[in-house]
Amino acid sequence: MQIVERIAEFHAELSALRRDLHAHPELRFEELRTSELVASRLAEWGIPAHRGIGGTGVVGVVEGTGQASTGTGSRRPAIGLRADMDALPITERNTFPHASKHPGRMHACGHDGHVAMLLGAARHLARHRDFDGIVYLIFQPAEEGGGGAREMIRDGLFERFPMDAVFGLHNWPGLPAGEFAVRAGPVMGSSNEFRITVRGRGAHAAMPHEGADPVPVACQIVQGLQTIITRNKRPVDSAVLSVTMIQAGEATNIVPDTATIQGTVRTFTTEAIDLIERRMREIAAHTARAFDCEARTDFVRSYPPTINHAAEAAFCRDVLHELVGADRVHEFEPTMGAEDFAYFLQEKPGCYLVIGNGEGTHRMSGHGDGPCTLHNPNYDFNDEILPVGAAYWVRLAERWFAASRANN
């Protein structure tokens, strides 16, 4: 824990920075103040900052002073460490001093803490450059539904900053503060949205035989969709299909022309997404046709599943064992929540893991009455874990480059 002690010297500064970010949340692709703060801090510590990547993204470059032998014509080993920056469109219920100053915007997922932890690591790495390689500090915009990782990749992230692997860290309420959880393979589900529009023929509700009522057709389709999960998908493949919205009609005495069904699909594999989308389209179309209606299915694939690479997950586990002890490192239970770090893992080896945020007892006077869970208006990041998360980033980088040197 020696690194934690060194980083603890500026724990108070990191806490103040984190609370400043919390008080000034910015939504996806609007992180102008946040990116300015990040870039200015990096420049203050002598770290070149590249701005405007993927919109409002920032990449800092920390070069070690060691001279690793990588062979003739080879580049130095390099890794990427990522923190997401955006807030959520939620009105905060907390009233403590650092609560959001902007109604309708809130750091309800801890991205303020993620930025602060990576900045803490950046400051330490800039002061102690005795490692053989390059650390790319990726401050990513628009994780919350905007696909900021995808946009950074499209903007040439990996071409401009060639790296061997990329790593992500997220806080996790309910896990004891400062403990970690990691696993190889799928850790987060894919995120997909669908909208099925059933078109019939409107009529007077007293004379329904003169029209084609889309409402019972929509009900039949909803029932049919559930058979995809129970009868088409392999029982050993995890997937969720949730219908969350049904809309139809404007008056009680009118058979409407249309009815719409909307919802989400979550899976851990692309193959399962392919199956579910195909069967949804077939069930909707054929069911509607059977009742003299038509159905159009719009299926939008948002985030792919987040799948950790085995070697990198094992490496991270070893780093964590050294940092906090094996008894404080747990096996992560996969969740159907989605994470756009998945795009990075499709391009590069890497690992996404979580750090415990505790049960919420860290919240100061003035917090809301609800739970301290992600995407909740009563949430607040636990400042006590800032040096632990920053230390993990530092130890990960040092161990990675030491291993690269040993293998050359």
C-alpha cells in the first residue's frame, strides 16, 4: 500500500476536485467545462493533453523515462486507462454543499469519481516516470447512451495513440468500499432497443367489425415475444427481453389505427442478439398478418456486450492481490447493465472491473432519503476510495511495463 500512502498526500485535493465536478455535471457530448478542467490539470503536471477526440474527449500522454528494449523498429509498450466524464439527465435529491447546481443534470453514476481517480494517477505518474512505456489517459465523453467510446475510436484514438491494451474501472455500490471485483469473459450485457408499430384500421368502438383493431394484436405480439426467450434461445444463453411501453388510442369510443410496443433486449453474445432480432421481426409480422394488420419492427443495437480478455483479467487480478490483498478481490457477477467500454474491448485486449463504493453510509448530512445506488437521485461517490482507485491505476501501469520488459 506504499503507493496509496504517496497518493494520499493529495487525497484532500482529489476530493475537492471530485466534488467540484459533482456540482457541475454535464451531459453527453456537452462536457466542455469538465474537459477543460481535465486538460488544465494535466498541463499543470506537465502532461500533454489532446482535446476534441470523439467530440469532447481528452487524451493525456505520460511517457516513462525508462528505455525498454522492444526490438529494432518497434514502438515502446503502451496502455490506455479510461475514465468516463458525462453525467445523467436526473434531478438530484441531495442537498449537501456539492450537490448539482443544475436541475435535471446529476453525476448519478460516479463518473465524477472516475475522473478524479484517473487524475490522481496522472499526477503520480507524472512525478514518478521511472517506468518503461507510455500511459495514455483516456477521458471519455458520452458513456451514458452516446457511445463516446465508439466516437473516440472513429476519431482515430487507437491510430493516434497506439496501445497494447486498454483498461476500465467503475465504482460499484453495495461492494465494500475499496474492495474490487473482476472476472474474465462477459461482464456487462449488450444494450438494444426495439419499437414495433402495429397498423390496423380505425373504427367506431361500437362497430369494431368495420376496422382492424391493432390493440389485441399488440397484446398477442407481446405474449409471443416471450417465447423467444423460453423456446427459441438456448437455456444456457443469458438474455432479457423486456417490453416496457405499450401505447395506443386517444379516446374510449374509438378503435385506433396504430399501437406501438417498445422495450429493450440485453444479451451477453452477438449470436443471441441476432436470434432475438430475427424472431422478433417474424413474430410481429406474422401475428399482425393473421389479424388483417401490418407490423413494422425497428431494432436498434446500441452497446455490444462487454467481454473481458482472459489474460488481461488475470493480470488485473494479480495487481489487485498485491494492492489490497486476495481477500478483498472478488469474482464479479455479470450484469445485464450495458457499458460502452465494450467498444474498446472489441478493438484491443483489456479488462473492465469494479471498485466498491460501499453501502452509502459515507454520504454527508443533506443526502436524499433513497438508496446510494447507480442512476439514483440520492447517489454520491465515496471519496474515501479515490486514493485506492488511483493507486490501482498506477500499480497496473508499473506492473504492465515491468512485465513487458521481462518478456523482451
